[in-house]
Amino acid sequence: MNITKLPNIINDINTVLLPRLCFGCNARLYRGEQILCTLCRDQLPLTEFNFSEENRLDRTFYGRIEIKKAASFLYYLETGIVKNLIHYLKYKNQPQVGNFLADWYGSILKEDPGLPSIDYVIPVPLHPRKLRKRGYNQVAGFGERLAYHLHAKYADDILLKTSHTRTQTRKSRIIRWQHQKPLFTISQKEALKGKKLLLVDDVVTTGATLEACAMALYQCKDSTIYLATMAMVP
């Protein structure tokens, strides 16, 4: 037997005994397919946003916070493949979903002429209590892989969440603004001074969480903030 073919044979045996399933439709995945089958991957609702032209996510932050540019990879619909992916990522202990999306999105962003050289990729943090409960930040893998593709530093110890709150999407914007204590703080202001920062998150709805993060990051003098998310609600 050709020993170079042995890994493929072992993988094929494992696939038969423990078949890998598509996170979108539960069909069996075949060699070369990861996370999604080819059919589901082709059906993903890509936003086609870039960092060169104005888009819907940019307009979400107009008059609220100074964001240099924002983009999102996918549309998050009430039903469908994207919702399934995010559900597996956040609640089914499948952080590899974030890596999968970041490798795809990262290959696009590194060719985007509108996105300058990023110094730091910073994930929206979880409160320590929620991090202990979930065991991981669902945005971490996404941020790390984007940093790899963009040749940037990944920093998850600079932006910190200081207040434990319920899901922000369940509160009106007026109620959110009534909070006197900032939700986020910065641990190393000098490190980000004058840097280009890419703030990343999973799904953006009203943009309130990203807005609060950006307000904290702007404590760093002369920093420029860009946003990138896995998905956005249309």
C-alpha cells in the first residue's frame, strides 16, 4: 500500500463510522467540504459589502458614533442557513464555525483596496460571568483568523466588558442610553494610540453593542475604528 494514501483512507473510514454533517441541512459532508455542503454554501446570502463603498451598515452608525467604515459578510434572516450557523457557534459548542467564516471572509478582505493595513483586530468581549458559562467567546476564532489573513495583531485583552447585561437587542435604545456606567473599558490605552483597529462581532442588529465598544475604543487618542461582523439583520 502507498503510505501517502493512508491518511485519506483513515479519513474515509472515520467519515463512514462518524459521518460529518452539514450545519445547514444535516446532509453528509464529503471530502473537501467543511461545515457546509456545497449546496448550502452556494445559498448563503452574501451582503457583498466592501470597505470602499457606502453600505447599509455604515448608515446604521451615522449620527451616533464616528466609524471610519463598516462591513458585514452575510445577511442574518429569521430562518435559514446563517441562523443555523450562528446558533451552532454560540450555543452548541462549535467555535470552528467562526474559523470557517473568517477564512472565507478573510480571503475577501485582504484583497479589498478600501481596507487599509490593520494594526489590531479586537473582538467584542463577553463579561467574565458569561465567558465562564459558555466556555469561549464565540467571536474569538473569527477575530483570530481575520487577524491572520490581514497580518494584524489579535488582541482580546484590551477591550473589556465591565457590566453584565441581558441581550441588548431586547432593550430599546432609550433604555440602553440610560445606563450611567459604561459597558466596556480599555485596559491598555497607550498600546492603541494612533492605531487602525478592526472591531469584530458575530451579528449586528441595532448596532448598540458595537457603538458602546467604539465609544470605549475612542479613549485611545488618534485611533481609527473599522467594523466587520459575520452577519447583520437586514
